[in-house]
Amino acid sequence: MGNQSPAVRVPEGYRPSDDEPFMSPVMLEYFRLKLLAWRTNLLADSSETLQHLQEGGSMEPDLADRATTETDRSLELRTRDRGRKLISKIDAALMRVEDGSYGYCEDTGEPISIRRLEARPIATLSLEAQERHERLERTQREE
């Protein structure tokens, strides 16, 4: 991944607002750092999960204990898979930061609200486009 210009610094306590130009260099860097921190945390969690799964090789003598262990391992594997998918979405968002398309709806090209990006930094659709997309999916499922 390329880096933003070293001259772009995010002031301490900075929060993006509607009062500044959308996706200004500081705002873009803020979201880039937020995505990178999220990615780092997911990778750390993933390596802990992997280590825990590797340690859990002992067979429990009790059938109920074995079933519990297997259920726990299955849940950890699902969580790890979800984390892997999330990391790939974060990587895609970081690529959008690099190419200048981050923060804009891929359907309409309109800015995605800052509140939505704060809550879901990997969002690719505005709230309105997301709702339209979900309505369409529901309609197709019901047919």
C-alpha cells in the first residue's frame, strides 16, 4: 500500500465534520489511519485465534466436554473466516483511499455521509443506496 504524503497529519482529537471539504487530505488520512488500526486489531485477533486452535489438539475424555470443545473450535473458525473477509474489505477500502474514490457511493457517486463512514469505514454505498439494494434483495428473495 502506498502512503499518504507525510505532510498530512491528523491533529490530535480530530473528528471529521460536515463543515470541512468532503474527503479533504486530513479527513482522508483520518479514515486511512482508522482502517489501518482496525486491520491491525483484526490481524492480532486472528493470530490469537490460530494459536488457540493449534493449542487445542487434546482430545477430551468426556463426550460432553469433547462436544463443547468442538463447538468452541467451530465458532472460532467461523469468527476467523469473518475476520478474514473483513480484512479483505478493509484492504479494498484502503485501495479506494489510494485511488481517491474512498467515501463516495459506488452506485450514485455521491458522498457517503461522514456518520456512516465513522460507523462503517468500509461502506461502499450511501445509506439510501444501501437501503435500495437491500429492498431489491428482499424482493428477489420473495419471488
